Amino acid sequence: MQIRKVFFAFLPKEKADAFLKVCSLTYQTFANFLTGQCLEAVILGGMFVMTLSILRMPYALLIGVLIAFTALIPIFGAFIGCAVGGFLIFMVSPKQAILFIIVFLVLQQIEGNLIYPHVVGESVGASVNLGAGSSYNRWKSYGDRRNACFLFRYFPCSILFFGNSYICI
């Protein structure tokens, strides 16, 4: 509340209102983005628990919860969960560990291409095309994984500036 008073003291009323409106929109967008990320992680963990239970794999609940938590780590988190889960299953049955890795790759593709754009896109108020298109084009233009962390910041910023319009930069 004090920063508000500082802005109104040193800036004209119109500029202070505009700046505070941008700050509020930024806060709402990033808060909704993080909420969407958490919801997506819960959905992914639930998918793993159900699939692993149907396939009668050991430690289904443990691995589903582990993958849900590690999915919150950008880019490599789910693969960390896969490595740990694969190791746990390998200790019981090496054949099931290979099946687990195949199931992991299939579920990651479903989650990344179908579920993630809808859940996170809708949580921040963007169309699915904006999320998938901007991330893909930005990844393609920068080309390597060293700049992949840029995507984590770029998606919510693109929503902040472009909203529901269909724009692929």
C-alpha cells in the first residue's frame, strides 16, 4: 500500500493509475499461470497413477506423486521423475521398467500437446493457439536448450501483452 502512495506522490495521477493497472494485470497473469502449472502437475500425476495402476506396476501412487511434484520444475523436472520412477520399478521388475519408460513418453506427449495448452492457456486467458504457437516459434528461432528457460518467462509475458488475440511471434 505504501508503494501506491509513492507513485501518486511522484507521478501524475494518470501515469500512476496506468502503471498500477499494469502491475495489477502482471500480478494476475503470473498468479494464474502458476495456478495453471500446479493444476497441470496434478492432472499429470493423476494420469500416471491411473495408468500405472491399470498396468499393475509397483509403486503407482508414489511415482504419480513424484512425477506431479517434479513436473513443476521447468523442462527437466518430469524426466527426473521418470528416472527415479524407472529406477524404483527396475528394482522390482526390469521388464516393467521398460514398459514404464514407454508409458512415460506416451503420457508426456499427451500432456504436452493436448492438456498443457488448454489448462495453462485457459488459466491465463489465452487461446490455445497463442500458447502453443508462440512457444514453438520462439523455441525454433532460438534453437537450442540453453535458451529454453526463456520460454518459461516468455509465455506469461506474451499473454500479458497479447491477451486473447491470435498472434504468433
